Amino acid sequence: MFDKILVHEPLGMQFIVNLRADLMSALRDSPATSDSPYLKMMNSSLKSQLVAWFSAGILELRQIEWDKTSASIIELVAKKETVHPVTDLADLRNRLGNHNCFGFFHPSLPDTPLVFIHVALMPTLSRNMAEIRDTSATLVEKEREEPTAAIFYSINATQTGLAGVDLGNALIK
């Protein structure tokens, strides 16, 4: 049934991901639906299908850069950053310019990073976020010249309907 939606609807994959997000919300938030065996079975079926459709071999790893990535993707990264929220566009530009950001994209959703991660290349291991976010010229030059540590400091999913599809672990690897 879900395969037909993918074949016949141009935005079928996004529809299915959103359908699962709505289903998960109904199961979690509504007493009337939370015990429905049919909805639980549908959720399980959808999750299994999404795990197959979003396997690491199908996904495309792309770097997200301030000056080379579309504004809609950068806006989504800013909106979905929950670990270290973005304060303003200058903050995001600084992060994307001085650190690396990578995302997994699916061929059916080419303009939507499904999960993204921020990586700081540092001369040494940092003790705190202040060191990672320090953008003084000296630190930036050291990062570019002598990185010895890659620090994964933030990973975020953008699609609620893909909960339980292990994209973050695959992205880190």
C-alpha cells in the first residue's frame, strides 16, 4: 500500500514520513487512540518500511556550508538545532564557516537533511563549548592548520516521523 503512494505521488515519501509523525502523535497524546492495536500495527509497519527505505546505503552524505548550500536547507538547520540553539544568522554563519556540518539526504527528499551533525576540527580536545565556539582568528587558523581532534558536538534529526530509524548512528560512523 505505501509503495503505491511513493510511485504515484510526487511528494509521496514526505507524505509517508508526515503520516508516521501524525500517527506517533496520536498514539502518544490521545487516550482514545493510544490503545488501538490497529494503529500500533500500522505504526510498526510504517516504521519497518521506513527503516528499509532509509538505510545508510541509500542516503547521501553532504556537507552543509553557508555559501554553497540553499537558504531553505540552512534555515531548516537553524530551526532544528536543538542541542545548541542558534541565536541568530551570524551565529549560524559562524558555525557553518568555522566548523563542519554534514547531513544525510534521501533521493526522494533532496532538499531536506534528515539528520545533521556539527563537527569542530580542533588542535586539541576541548574541555567545554566555549572553546569550541571561540572564533578568534588565532583559533580559526589553528583549526585549519593543525587539527588533531574531531569533536562531534551536536546532532539533530529533522523528521519526527523517522524516529526509531537509526540515522544518527549511521551519520556519526
